[in-house]
Amino acid sequence: MAFGMNIWKGASAFLFAVVLLQFYLIISETGVPKAPSFTHSRPSDDKPKHKAPVKEEEKFSPDEWTYDSARDHQNIGLTSAQCDQAFPDLYYEIDRAAAVWREQKHTISRKDISIDWRKDAAFQAMTYDNQLRIIRTKNTWQQKGYKRRALYVLAQLNRALLGAAAAGETMPNIEFSVVVDDMSLIPGAKNDTHSIWAFTRRKASKAEDRLWIVPDFNFYAAPPRASSFIEQQRRSAVHDAYVMDKIPKAIWRGAKWTNEYVRGHLLDVSKGKDWADIEEVDWKTPNNTMTMDDMCRYMFTVHTEGRSWSGRLKFLLNCDSVLVAHKLDWTAEFYHLLKPSGPDQNYIAVNREFSDLEEKINYYLENPQEAQRIADNAAATFRARYISPAAESCYWRRLIQTYSEVSFAPDPYVMVKRNRTGEEIEEKQGSGRRELERSGYEWIGLERVDLRGLCACLWPVIFLACPNDGAVRLWDKMASSDAGPAPAPQWHGIRKHQALCEHWYHPSAVSRDLWRPGSRHERQVAFAIGRVEDRMANGTTQSPADDDGGLSRSPAAARSRRSWCALASKHDTGQLAGNVDCNPFQLDEER
């Protein structure tokens, strides 16, 4: 028995010694770090596929730097000098718009960027110290299409500002408005001075000369039918091949109704042709759709305008195929780079009726070397350079810089007086509230909101529930009129006016910029948005002495009439309550 125990102890000791030896060898192995490291040298036979980032000043002097698409294609942090060197021909639309205002000797004013003339699909914003602020929106979040567009434009802008910061540059402070509809519908009166940023302009419209053209929302992403633009470029490149190795046909899919004239002619001239894979898509029962990257398998890709411009063009230019496009009535920020002829030709131009389409397709099928030259020029000009993420960032930053030179300087903050625990003090507040008051919009304010209260911006009033039974008041500050001073606060619902939920007890917050991480109230306050048909919306007025107007009732009453989404500021992106599509930006919606 004792002998067996001794054997067991000896074996255990031996195994323990082996484990210790292995552990020592592991931690002393020079080729294997003790912890994950991004600085240790790799073995000579294990070279990385991509070199680690190195600051440009360590690699090149300013005079030596040149754009390399393999290295710089997605670099949003190029300096202004590098942007100018890499994309010298990118800024035509910016320079054109600036020239309009300089020729008129007119500085764009706060009144000029008003979005009152739009019924929807517009927002007003500000950049300040490389930060992006949303000041106001106009029926933008109520439609998923407009909401998605606005979010992606804001994402592009924010990405460009981050790029400027990465380059060590601070952009000018500006205030501007953006329309995210297919058409700006800018007022066309002779002496009108409205100005807005838009995705496109009609070249024949004098009024639309006042537009500042920006990269459309698809440059960020285009779900659900396409992914992020960067990913879309990668997917398209998978199908890179010599044009003669591609399917020898012209490809097009789309809805006819968005432009009956142009698209109808295309469908007519291509019907039954061997060289065409051109079909109308019925989006009610889509059974012949095709992804944008799958179109890159074809030798020819066809572009058509839609309701106005069409966002498909940049996706087609991600292919290394031969682009075919009719004469365009609308333009975007990179269209001036399209060359229909000459040594730099990068697409095939046809008329708007496509009557010469078959002739040109047959010509290039018989002359593949010329077709290859066009495809190569297009890929080098657009995919590798002028529609890259780097170019997009440079464009936004040049736009901000140039726009600031012909526009007013915004007030990022204003001083306001507030009563804090019986003492009147002055505090900084984001300028958004003042902007609304200047424009004559009614402001709905909150007084004595307890930190534990639930603030719900509901249509068309603000609904409050304070669990400590603290006093809650809702009032409407009317703008003064020629008839006399502003009337006393009224207890009534506000019909179709700006309903804003403000972080009343967080004075340092930008107006309606509620989702700051690190806020001392981030775990105490939840904001909610919804659309309810409260009885106060019918114009009933009641004194708080008689009744609180339903303001301090449980949110369950509102929830029973219509779903609302609760957003908690515990995280800067908000938290979803229930199954409602929720987004922090919804707090800025004019409802």
C-alpha cells in the first residue's frame, strides 16, 4: 500500500515538473509575446499582407506625397493639401455655387437657409469645432425613406469632420440646411435668395444655381438592396475582367414609372434584342431583380435618370464595364468628370430616346480594344479616385470651407437666464432655441422638471410624468406680433407647431443634443417620443388649478392610444423600449 502511494506521489511530482518546464519555455519563447502586442516584429517568413499605418510626415515630405489608390482610397484623414493634390478636378460644383453668391455680392443669411418653404424632407444643422449639431428637421423622420437618407448624410458629414480632426485641421463653423428629397423645389422668384444643400440640380434651372450639391446618401450606404458603399465597391471588384470576358450584353433593371419618357424608350428599343438584358421591374412582385454588383458581370451597363437624377450611376461606375448613359438633364457633384469622347473617354453617350443605342453597342462589340479603353478610363477616374471614400471626405470639407466664405457666421451658443433653486443665473445654451424663436415658431418649454420624471415629446404636446408629484407646467411662448406684446402663457395644445423636448436641467447640452455619454443625468432620465391624439390637441384649455390637463397622468394612457418609443440616455445611441422603431435623432423631429 505504502509502495503504491510512493509511486503515485512520484508520478505526480514528475508531471508537475513537466508542466513547470513547459510553462517556462512558453513565457521565455522570444517569438511569442506574453500578451497581445501590436509592436513586436514578425518572423521574416511571416510578413504581413498590409503594412502598419505610418504617419505621412514620416514617409514623405509634402512635395513628395502623391495619391496612391491602393493606400489612400479609404483615407478620410488626408490633409487639405493632400486633398487638392489627389482630387484637383473634384470641386467644380462647389466653386460654381460659390461664384453665384460672389457675383450677386450677397452673403447667405440665416433667413436664406430657412426651410419653411419645404413641407418635408429637410433639416437644418451646424458644424462647430468639428462637431455636428442638428438644429431642426422638417417632417424628415416620419417617412422611413427620408429618415434613412438624412441619417446617412449626417453620417457622411460626421465622417468628414472626423477626417479633418485626424488631419489636425479644424473646419469653419457654419449653419446650413439640407434637402433629402429627389428634388429641392427651391423657390424660383427672381429676387429669391434661399440656399440649400441638395443631391442634384437641374442644369437648365436658373433657380437651382443657388443649390450646393453634396454627395448623396448612397455614398454612405443603400440598404436593403445594397450595403455600405465601401463594401459595394469591394463586391463589384470581384467581377473585374477584360470586357470581352464579360457577358456581351447591355444590362438594365428599373421601374418605368419614375421616368416614362427615358425608360420607356429604352425598353422599346431593346425589346427582343440579342445584345440586351433590359427589363422593367415591378416592385410589387419583383422576380427579375439583380444586385448592383451582379451587373458588373456584363460588358455594358446602362444608366437612366429617374424622378430626377438617379443614384445608380456611381454604383455602375464601381464596375470595370463600359457605361452607357443618355444625355442628362440633372447633375451631381461628380458628373462633370464624365467624358463622352477623346482620349479620356469614360462612357458611351447616347440620346435620350436611345435611338442610337443599338448602333453603338454593335460598334463596341466589334471593337473591343476601344471598349476596354473606355472601361479602364472609367475605373481609374471614378472607382479608384473620384468616388472613393477619401474623395467624398475631401469634398465635404472643401464644401464647408468654401460655404463659410460666402455665408454668415453662426452663434453656437447664447446666454440665457434661468432660475435655479430660487436664484437667477446665466447659462450657455445651444442656439437652436433662439433660431426657432427668430423664425416665429412657437417654443414649447418645460418648467420644474424633476430629474426622475419621464419626458415624452408627443404630438402635438409634451407629456410629463413626475413620480414625486412635483409641479409640472407646459406653456406656449408665443412670438410677439405687431398687434402688441406676446400673450400670457396659455394652457392649451399646440397644433402643427414645433414640439421640442429639451434637456432643461442639462444647460451645457446643445439644444436637443440629448445623447451625450458621460452626462451626470444619463442614468436618471429617459426621453420618449410618440404620436398621440391627446385631447389637448383639440384646443381645449384648462387651468392647472382645476386640472393638470392630463399632463401628469401615467404614460400608460398615451401608450394605450398609440405606441411610443422610449429612449434612455444611458447610452448615447439610446435604448429601444418595446417593438417601436426608435432612433435618438427622432427627438429633433418637428411633429
